[in-house]
Amino acid sequence: MAFGDLLRKLWAPGRTSVAPRPFKAKLARFAPQFSGYNQHDSQELLAFLLDGLHEDLNRVKHKPYIKSRDADGRPDEEVADEYWANHIARNDSIIVDVCQVCKITYFHCKL
């Protein structure tokens, strides 16, 4: 909710400068490592934020248990497709759609 409020303020028409204090306060409740005014690693913050958003927006409500199989000499593409299907069976959110599917498609096209 705090992230959504921050985005609404940032993209509002006629916006002025926005202090993200309410968002930072909420974030610190869930991730105390980001509390205070010390310098923090932006990559860690982004990873934490994206993971939290993914979990909140995950369309899969009951994650099935999926046992991973060994490659056993199967072609890499077949194994990769199986692992991706297993991943999607447990992780299906807008974060996966935007951040992971685009990445997979990009690398697949480059091959």
C-alpha cells in the first residue's frame, strides 16, 4: 500500500517534490536493515522490494510441491523448459511477467 501511495504521488499530474518518508517507515517495519539514515545498498533494496511485491501479487495462492528431476542427459533446452514450467507453477505475478519473462525471452532470442 505504501509503495502504491508513493507511485501515485510520483506520477500525479502537477506533482511537486515527494519525500518518501512514509514508504521508508513502512519498509523499515518489514526490513529493519533499511531503518535509520545509514547508506544502504540500492541493489539489496530493489531485490527486497521486488521480492515483496512479487509475493503480495503472486496469482498462485496454493503453491504445489514439485520435485525437480535430474537432467539425465536430456537436451539443455528441454531441461530449461521443464524448470521454467515448474517455476511458473509456483510464481506467477506481474513482477515475473515484467522482470523474468522479458529476461528469458531476451536471452532466448540472443541464442
